[in-house]
Amino acid sequence: TISGYSVYYWAHQVGNGAWFIVDTNGKKLPNRLGNDRFRFLMSWGNSQTVGSTILECTKKYGLFPPGIACNDRQITRDDILNGTSVLSTPTYACTACNNTSKNGTCCSALIMLDGWEIRDDYPW
């Protein structure tokens, strides 16, 4: 965009949703999830497939950050920081660790839970 951010998206193979990634500084580095790239999931069906994990949604349609439960389970900040959110794996946690490219997937959920602010204890 003219203001310097980019939006990437792609539809799921099963045809019931899409991923969106917002890159706050476009092509500039570091291009890492949770740092300058933030993921969102759009659903236009009753469930979403993320890798081998299926997220059952009570909402038929919606746009939400991965890591936020689309079912009735209440997710906490600690769940997202530790990777125990609906994605059920620490590799998706909002952490600055370098052991996987998936780290930071749930950081947009943490920012949303924090009222769209980046708090002092944010991992980056």
C-alpha cells in the first residue's frame, strides 16, 4: 500500500476459509510472524482446517486471529504465550524463539486480547 504495509492472503484447500497476513512494514525486514507480520483467519464455513487441526466454530462467518477460540473455550494471555490455545501446540505460541517459522502465529490474538495494544511484556 502507499502507507507501506502489505496484505497477503490465500484460501484453504477445503474451501471454507482463508489466511490473511498483514505485514506492517511491507517488504522490509525482519518479516517474522509476531514481529512485523500478523496472521488472521477468515471463516465462511462451520469449521477450519489448520494443518491437521480442525477448529470447530459456533460462528459460521468471521475474521479472527489464530489462537482465539472460535468455540466456547475462553483463551487467556498465558494460553497464547505458552502455545496452549486452540491450535494446541507450542510451536504456534506468541514467542520470539527462533526454533520454528510458526512461532508468532498467535501474536495477533495476544494483541487483540490486550485491547489492540502492544504491552510491555510482549515477547518481541
